[in-house]
Amino acid sequence: MTASDLIARARAGDDEAFRQLTEPHRRELHRHCYRMLGSFQDAEDVLQDTLLAAWRGLDRFQRRSSIRTWLYRIATNQCLNALRSASRRPAKEWDVPEIEPPEPTRRGEVVWLEPYPNGLLDPAIAMPLGPEARYEQAESISLAFITALQILPARQRAVLILREVLGYPAADVADMLDSTVESVNSALKRARATLQRRLPSSTDADSPPSPPSPASPAEQALVARFARAYESGDIDALVALLTDDVRISMPPMPLEYVGRDAVAGFYAALMSADRTYHMMPTRANGQPAFGTYLRSATDGIRRGTGLVVLTLAGDRISAVTRFDNSVFPWFGLPRSLPHR
């Protein structure tokens, strides 16, 4: 059945035809909403709003663009509406009992970031990109990139994603945002300048950062050494794996520790009092990650404490991002592991 047939049937009220029309774009729209919002949960909510708005507005689809482009227009504007109406989320206080954290190096600007399950990223390889796309798909979902996006004003963020992640021409982006080509080009220039300052691996405003490589044997060995050091509480071995300017962040807690000395002090506090951890490997945002489990001294059960995502730089780890254990279900991680 052709797209025209599906559109005609959907306009007549056939919800199955509408599902067939939109389902091929569902995952990429979800990733788009995630890039815009920095939140996996919010992306799911806005995606549902997008599909509802598309269903209700199908009669107004004039076929001047593809269904895919029309859906991106709706999704982008739904995200902008969500960003305008949402109040800034409050930061969360330190919640590790019996452990007093050292003084942080700084307070993070983005505290509402959430990780993205790798299981939803595989189809991204086949996602059609426009000729003006500049960012590789792996890089465009990395935590460093998503964090930097959240610093941008909402419309600049939308312009940069539509132009340089998805590759839409400036004229198409202007149409999506009810704007002008001049305004789009100006917003893109400002967004590029901000990203150049925020992404340390980017040294040229016209050259996006290199995407992370696939899990090579060297990467697997590095990640395995990190897990062994973490589980054994070997702080010296852990710190030896880090870059000099390593950064630890813990959204939604605003505490950040920058540099090996500060990170060593943080881990010394965290791993005190005979705290024994178990690491369960997974991947998030195209990066190696672990569910962390703390063994109870009373019943031996290992209870999930959080998700740790690693950012690699060559043969070292340049950032460790820790998320709350509420994200475990998205990654198929159990809340606890039995005694062993």
C-alpha cells in the first residue's frame, strides 16, 4: 500500500493505516525528542503528544514535504512547547547514607539529564540523513553532546539538531520553525560557537568531534579494568585509568568533581566503610555503562544504587556520569541481585 493510500485511509479514521504511516519514524522521532529535552521520560511523553497532534492534524497535511519531515516539524514544535512550559527541575540532594561527600569542584549546570538505552539505538544506523548532516549518529547521542545541547537556548538547539544532526537544509528548517533562513543561519552560528566551547574534543567549529569507536578489544579491556578496580575498592587502580582532567557528574545531583585528585577524594569517601560493589555491564548513549549494586552487610543481597556511564578518551576514561537507580528498568537491569 502506498503512502498516499495510507494517508487517505488514515484521514477516513483508519488508525491502523496511521500506525503504518508513522511507525517507521517512531524511534528516530524519539531520539530527536531526547536530544531536544535531555530526558528519556520526557521524550516518551512528547512523542505521544506528537503522534496525537499528527493524527488530529492529518487533514492539514498538504504534501509539500514528506510525512517524515512533517512529523519532525510537529515533534520539534512540541518539544519547544514543552521547554517553554516546563519549570527548571530542582536539583537532588546527596542521598548516600553514612557517606559525607568531599567538597565538589563545581556545581553542574545540567542536572536533569537522563541516559538513553543502547537497545533503542541500533536502527539509528539506517536513519536517512540529509546531505548537510555533520555529526555522526554515534556522536549525536553521546552524553557529552546531549549535555552540551541542553546549554543552548531552545531554538538554537532545535536549529542545530535539524541542520547538523539530521541534515535538513536551512529553508526547510525555517519552514518547520515558522522562521526565516537568515534567522536560522544566525541561530546556527551562535549554537556552533557555544558547542565549540562546550565540547572539549572539538577543536574546530567546522569539525564536529569524532564519534566514539565501537567496542574494540582495547576498550573492553579498559572497561573490565575499571569494573575490577571499582568492585575491589582499589582507588589507586581506578584513578590510574582516568585522564588528568577527568570529570564525575551525578545528575540530578549538581555535584561535580574535576581532575584526578578530586575524583580520588570522591571515590575514597564513596568506597569507605567496607562498601562492596558489584557491576553489571550494559551500554547507554553508545557508551560503556554499568549498573552498580551494593552488597548489604545484613542479608548479603546486592541492591541497585545507580547507573554509571563511562566516556572514553583513547586508553583512558575522561568522564564518569552516575544516574539514579530509577533508570534501571529502561536497561533491563534488576533492582537487586541475590546473595552469592
